[in-house]
Amino acid sequence: MAIVFIEDLKVDTIIGICDWEQTVAQTLHFDIAMELSIDEAAKGDDLSKAVDYAAVAEVLFSYVNTQQGKLLETLVDGLLNHFMALYPSLDGLKITVRKPQAIPAAACAGITASRSR
């Protein structure tokens, strides 16, 4: 087993419960950790048997920019379900979302959630 990851992927989107948050895009920061076997990809040096980082990033961008929720909890839960359905080779998935503008006196607030098969 291995953990394939992407750190600090930045996505601008409209999200939040405050009125101002519904009118101004905020940058969310995502960390994605995908647990899976890399044996087949490593044996043949074959990208088609691996998780394509660029494709994962595009799926995340697309999903985040089409969601209509206000809570990070709704967003991360939907992402976990979407990725687990889209990538059956994943044995586990952990996503962290950071929202730097959430609390003025803090560096950021956020959520980490995971799914496993």
C-alpha cells in the first residue's frame, strides 16, 4: 500500500454562511491523501495503472466550482463520496480543506475527513 498525495491545492470558490461570503470568492486549500496499491503501476511503469495527479486536481476543481453548499462539511463529504465512486482502486481517502479567511484572528480554519473501503 502507498499514499499518493497532493498538498495545498488552491481553489477559488464561493462558500460560507455569511452574506459577504456569498458574493466574494475565497481561496480554499486542499490536501488529498489517497491510499492504494501501487504494485501494478510500478511493475510496468504505467500511468494508466496509477492515479494521475493532474486528473485528480481537475476533478477537484470541477467539483468545487459546481457545488452550491455553504459548509465545508458539505463540501468535503461530497468530495469524499465523489472520489471514492470515481476511483475504485482507492482503499482509503483523506481530504483536508483549509479556509484562511474564516476567522480573522486565526491563520485558518478547516476540516479533515476520511473514507475507507
